[in-house]
Amino acid sequence: LEHVPYTVLPGEVQPFSPTTLTGQKLLEMFQRLLSHFGPQNWWPADTPLEVMIGAILTQNTSWTNVEKAISNLKEKGLISLERLLSLPAKDLAEIIRPAGYYNIKTKRLKNLLTFIAGQYDGDLVRFFNQETDVIREGLLSVNGVGHETADSIVLYAANRPLFVVDAYTHRIMSRHELAPEEATYHDIQSLFMDHLPEDVSLYNEFHALMVLTGKDYCRRNPLCRDCPLNRWEGRG
Ligand code: SF4
């Protein structure tokens, strides 16, 4: 198989030789998306805590709505574990209202922060300084944190190489017949992680690019004609 370098961040080229046909296909897909959209440098947040807050707020809503909620929190100086925990739930719900499902998200946010405060004295560095599996299992033990939210936090806040699978990724892989429609989160995550190098920058960019592809092109009614993945793996 061909030895192909890929560029993730400007100036950063990492050699990668796919050892399987699936790995080669995934690399080709990544390169097409990267050259179409350019590097995304996610997650759009200043601190790991802000990533965690954003990961809860973005559940079932667009990032534009999350931005408004985060901006409200910033204006009030509330990107702080202690201050968020001591804020009454009804006040927090009002502040994050633009993100939608604000009562549920208030509970989930409080659950997550209570877990960090209770188990780790509120010390995020201590929490993130553990084995990846321990961080992930800890997050998944919190009511309201599912696989996508947990893995987003692991990848974007803890900087550990876990591939994040969202509904767009599932749809794109299934439409290109690389995964069956009934594939589980774990099946699709393994598809990427078994065939790509364990690389935080690669997983970071790849997930961001899949989200853009889904939002812009791979909608319920797909806009294949203009999509960068048109004529790739059986579509077009
Ligand atoms: S080519 Fe069509 S099916 Fe494939 S990702 Fe683009 S929009 Fe979706």
C-alpha cells in the first residue's frame, strides 16, 4: 500500500502507511475532507472545563445555540466548577436556555460537576491524569453522559486518542457501505481506531470534518453532487 503523508495542522506532516484496505480508504476520505474544508482545530473552547460544559450543551442541538449559552456563562464569570455548582438550578437553566432542553442539560451539567467535585475534589487535572479507560468509565457513570459526550471530553479535553462517533459519522459510513445501518457506536469507533494510527490530532480533525460534511451535505436528503465525498466509495 502507498505511503502517504497527511497534514493535520499547518506545517505538521505525519507519515502514515495504512496497513489495510480500510485504512487506505479512511485516509483517502480524510484527505478529501481536509482539502475541501481545511483544518478545523477543534474544540472551540479555552479550557478543558469549557469543553466539558460544551459537550453537555451540544447534545441534540446545533453549535450556534451552544455558543450563545457559553457566551452567557462567560459574561457572568461562570466557567468555574465551584460557581456553577453553587448556582441554583433554576438560574443556571435560565442562563443556558439558548442551548435548548435547558432543564435536562442543567441537571446533566450539575451531575457531571458533582462527580468531579465529589470524586476528585474538583481537581480536573487529577481526573484527566488517569488512564484513558478510567476517565471514560468515570464519565459514563454520570447520569446523562453517553458515549459521544464522554468520548468528546476524553478526546478534546483530556487529549487522549479516542475516535468520537456522532450521528453524521454513522450516516456517512453507512451510506458509503463501510458500516451497516444497524452498526453500534462501538462498531463504528472500532472501524476507525483499528485502521488508523492512535493520533489525537488526526482523530480531532477527522471528527470535526465528519460533522461539517454531515451538516453541509450528508443531510437526511443528501446533497451528493457538491459533496467532497462524491464519487468516493460507491456514491456519485
Ligand atoms: S457523497 Fe452523498 S452520501 Fe456521501 S457523504 Fe456526501 S452527501 Fe453523504
